[in-house]
Amino acid sequence: MTDLLTTLRLEDFAALKGQTLNVAMGDEVLTAEVLGARKIGGNTTRPDGGFAVDLRLMPHAPRQGIFPTTLPQGEVGLFMSPRRVVANGVEYEAIFN
């Protein structure tokens, strides 16, 4: 899982915009819609720089943590922080630096 985390790029997530991923939160597996991916500033060792991925998960109690997420490339633990509650779910941000 760690190797995949270090090789993922903004383009990998940008290609998934509008698609869904499975995210395990405790005993539940929730569906997450990829809202988009964007470059961010900051100090990083990533060759193409840091980026953020915005996701919307179905309604649930917002929580922050590392959640196993199934991507086309495999499963990876993403550290996700809730940004806001919206009518149709909770929007999260995952940062890759």
C-alpha cells in the first residue's frame, strides 16, 4: 500500500472525476464520488508537486482519519479530513505532499 501512495499523481485522480470509489470507514464501506483534484503549494518530494483530492461520501457522521480506499491501481489508505456537510453527503479532502 505504501508504494502506491507515493506513486499516485494528480492526473490519476483527475481522470476519476465523476466516478466513484469504495471507502471503508469502520464496519461500513461507503461510496465516494471524486469531485476533482487540484495542485497545492507546499514543500513536497513528489516530482510533480503536492495535490489535493476532493471527495463526497454518502451521508454519515463526519470523521477524520486514514481510510482504506479502493482505486483502479489497488487499495490505499488515504488520510481524509471532512470539509463540510452538504445535502447529499459529506465533502472530504485528501492531501498528497
